[in-house]
Amino acid sequence: MVAKVREIRQVAAIVDDLEPAVALLHDLFDIEPSVRQELTEFGLINAVLPIGDQFLELLQPIDEESSGWRYLQKRGPGFYMLIFESDEGLRAQTEADRVGIPVVWTADNDRFVSVHFHPRATAHTLVSVDTSKVVDGWPAAGPDWRDFVHTDVLTGIHVFRIAGPDIQAMKAPVEALFGFDCESRAPRGDTDVDRARVGHSGTYIDFVSPTSDAAHLATWLREHGPGPSGIEVQVKSLDEALARADTRGVGYRPRNADPSGAWQAVNLDAADMMGLPITLVESLSDENPWSRGA
């Protein structure tokens, strides 16, 4: 048996200062928080921003003894956590025990089930499997999150990237826990990067590794260490999204384009994004651009 999951429902990032990060994402993507909370147990404050029926959570550590604070001091701001939705969250704990992945936190209440795995066992990434007990809801986003959905610019989160020196070592525990089949992918734009992908239902994890010490990703790994290295999101119009980036003073790398014309993509400058590496992808056909090597 494996822990059955449906899709990536939420991603979380650690930031130095919550409110400027919320304002930046609003200016760029016209998204806004549906809920803000103080997560006392974890020493964090947060803001959860709906993107379609998925969620981007921003976390600011407020307790110097918290794991979030240590993460921020060690790696700097950036993506931190990946949350899968499942109909059977508690099975994830049983399956983790079976394959030898430590569980660091669980919750089972009248609103949700959540199981967190130890980041050292899941490619230096905090991975969670969650089950909502609220019909057609997502408790982490608040009861009225649909009132805060805006998709004029951004329509979905499709890829969560994890970087490290050894793709096989990164993907093995995720394959064992979730039963994903991992496939090699040609790199998009960066020819000095190897990539392997797991996932389904239009949302994926990309495991990436540099092929040379001179690669941009190799430099990034020396600065931040292995772990989450960014997300890919779908935009309705790349031109409009980049116009917003220009207005906000956010830089970006040159466009990459699929030779067959299925998609085009741009990497936003992580420094201008307050440490959040985000790739914008526009689909130029009716096909799923992520099924064609995007």
C-alpha cells in the first residue's frame, strides 16, 4: 500500500517580513489573503492567499526557538513546505512508518487531519498530507476563502521544485511513500540542470540537480543548501504578468519557449521577490504545458 494523494493543494514560504511580501504578491498577481493567523504552536504568523482552489501560504517566524526561525537563519527566505491533499490522511502515518520516514507532527480534529514528515527524510522539505473534514472546504484558508479568489493574472500552482546534489536520493523516499512513478525530463532553459518529475493531476514535484559547478543552480545550492528551490505557476498572459513585474521593479530572466509553441516561461528574480523563486508559465495551446516538458 501507499499513501494516496490527489494533488498539491498548498505550498508555504518563509519570509522575513510578512506584510511587504503580501503586498508584493498582490501587486504582481492580484491575490490577497483569505485568512491571517498567529500559529502559536509553531512560533509563526501567516497569511494564506488562494490561487484558484490552491493556496500559497506566507510564514513569518516570531519565535527565535522555532524551527521556522532556524530555517530562515540557515537558508534565508524561500519556499519551505509542500502540502498534498488526500482522502485518507491518517494512512500516510502508517505508510511512513512502513518505509522508514519519521513523522514529526500530526493533528486529527473535527476540521482536518494533517501528517508532517521529517524534512531530512523528504529531500530537506517539510511535506504534509492533509485531509479536510469540512465539506468542499480547506480549513487552513478560513471559511470564506472563495470570496478572496482572483484569477485574472494567476490561475494555479503546478510545480514545486526541490534542488540537491543527488536526484535519486531526493526522489526515492517520495516515490516509496506515495507510489509515484518518477520520469526524467529534459531541462527547460537551463541545459546544465538535470531534472526528474513525480506527480499527477496537473501538479508535480520537480527534483533538480546541477550538472556542473558553474551552473546557476550550483551557485544557489552553495548559498542556500539543498531543499525547496521554487515553484512554477500558470498565468493567463505572460505579457501582462511581466508588465506588472516592470511596474513593481521586479527583474526577470529572458523568456524560454517550447519549440512546438505549447508554452512560454520566465523566471522572476528571486532577490526582487523577497527570496521567493517563482517561474511564470503561459500555456499557448489547449494541451497541458507541464505534460510536454515545461
